[in-house]
Amino acid sequence: MLQINPNLADLVADAAAGLRDRLNATASITAAAPGRVNLIGEHIDYCDGFVMPFAIDRYIVIAGCANGTKDARVATALDGEIAVFDVSVPQQEAAPKWSNYLRGVIAGFQAKGYHIPGFDAYIISSIPGGAGLSSSAALECAMATFLEGLLDTVMDTREKALLCQKAEHDFAHVPCGIMDQFASAFGKANRLVLIDCQSGEPELVPFENPDLTVIIANTMVHHELSDGGYAARRKHTEDGLAIIGKKSWREVTESDVTGAWDRLGDPVNRRSRHVVGEIARTQAAATALEKNDFGSLGPLMAASHDSLRDDFEVSCKELDIMVEIARNIGSVGGVIGARMTGGGFGGSTVTLCQSSKAAEIAATLAAEYIAATGITPQIFASRPSQGAHLVFKS
Ligand code: GLA
């Protein structure tokens, strides 16, 4: 039941073939950027919190070349339409929708003074879309890396990730935090990307124990973060902080929240309780992981899910069902912890488990989820993988 992750080399070959077939061009630059899964620290990257994602071995690959004109001509494996747009002028939003992630990144390069030459490109992905696994951040980071190749430049990784985040804000209208673009840009094999979102510093934390497996279960309930729920949550946290009267959530204690409970009012009081609790849980999880203290890690992941479900209200019935199945398998069956991952309102769960039981756990998750919902989930395991990189340039 565990799906096999497509090989990056195969994706690269398919991207080159797509470029040839759809645009009659030969790849001279190929860039790849991964999606991410978050182990813990949800909806607190925009609250100066800590988050603990890693780059998964599922990628967006862009293969292309300069075309000697002032236009970008871009085709994707998912859409019959070829987007053609003039890249010699400041970028604006326009159809097709997916092209805005590219336009946003190009606008970021233009704002830094780069002149973008016309190019042909073909895009292919092994990251399920709308599954809470940051396919949009991967598209942005892959595009930025492709442009580095095209312009023969290397941007500082942090600067590149922030440029991609701005593209998401300005061209996709999702006021996201820094987690997804940082995970996609900074990811490394066998490393978690522990981010202190107050300082904006990522720390690469070893995660190489072969006895541990991370299972990602896509509920197939698609989320759309641009439809307002995400922005509303972010606003609640800003209101909460203003009412509590502190400069940063890092200075806020649990008793600050309980002391201001009525003034905060519902739902801002519950949103605030989530933020303070999740910051503490993520710090505790980082310590637990360092000590291989799985007995502590499981309950922290469980408390994170419950708080996202009840206080932050970003879970949904299907995510709750998938987490509940994992919880029922329990430590006897090899499950260490399970929770929803990413922005929520659908998407995926993450289950940390013993490798020897992973196949069995995946089979149970699939069978019981189908029985409960009638939906066939997509289930795969992933290990921390290399972040955005130029695969080749000739
Ligand atoms: C989305 C956003 C991230 C983060 C998560 C929730 O993935 O892009 O910045 O806020 O939701 O943790």
C-alpha cells in the first residue's frame, strides 16, 4: 500500500521529453525543488514560532532553455495550455492561474534588477497538489533555481526563499509564513529543517535513524489556502497578540492568554492558546527527538493535532479520521505519533512510526480510511531529501 516515490532522474528525463514534445526545444537547464512535510509546529511560522519540516523526496522539475525572444513559453504536464508572456516588462497576474507562481518569482528577480531573457520551459511534478505538501512553494523555488541557471547567478538561499514567499503573497494572495519556502530551499538529505521563525534561522537537525519512518497520508480532500480560512487564522493571531499587548508571541505565556481570555473573546482566545501551546510543544519535540525520546514525541504530536482541530479549527473530518486510525494502531502496532500536517482544511497527515511496521501501518491506514470515508487515500513514506537545486546546466 506504500506508494513508491518516483525517481528524480526519471522526472528529469520526462521533463526533457515534455520540453521536446510540447515546445520543440532542448533542455539546457534543469532545476528541481521538493515539497515538504511538517513533523510539528503548525500555524506558528507567522507567529515567531518554531517549525520542524523536512524536504520530501517528491519534486517539481523545470527543464528549459533560453529562446532568444522576450517571451516565456511554458507548458506543464498537468495542463494542455501553453502560457506565453513577455518577461521583458514588469510582471502582472494573468491566466492561467498556475503561471502566477512563475510570474511572481520573475517579478522578484526583476525587483532585484535582473533582466530576464525569454525562455522555453516544461514543468512536471511528483508532489500531489492541494495535499498540504507545499507544491506551490516547490514551484516557486524550482522557478527561482531555474532563473539562477538562466541568469548564471547564485542567490543566497535565504534571499531566494524570501523572494519565493513574496511571490506567494503578491501573486497567489496567500499570506503564508516562511516554513514552506525555507524547507524547499534549505532541505538536505537526512536533515530536518528546524526553523526559528523569529530569527529566520534554519538549523539542519540530523534525522537518519533507519528505524524511523515518516508516512504521509493524503486524504484526497483538497485544500485551497487562498479561499480565506488561512488569512482569517493569521488575522486572529495578530489580533490576539495586539490585545495581549506583547511584541512577539515568543514573549507570551500560557497565563498571559488565560488572564486575557475574556478580553480576547472567542475564537481569538482559542487561537492564542494554540499558538502558545504549539510553540512549547515544538521546542519540546526538538529536544525529545534529539534524545530519541519517542515516548514524549507521540503525545506532543497528538496534542498538536487536537489543538489544530479544536482551538485553531483548521482540521477536517477526513484528517481527524486518518489521525484516529493511526492512534488506534498505537505504539503496540509501531506508531509513534500522528497529526495533520501543513495548512489544513484538507490535505495530509504525518505518521511517525517504526520502519519495521511501516508497510503494515500504511495498509491499515488505507483500508480503514476507505471503509470510513469511501475515499482511496494516497499513502507514501518519505525521508528528508535534497532541497532546491540545479540538476544540470549545459
Ligand atoms: C501553509 C503555509 C505555511 C504555514 C502552514 C501552517 O503551508 O504556507 O507558511 O503557515 O500552512 O503551518
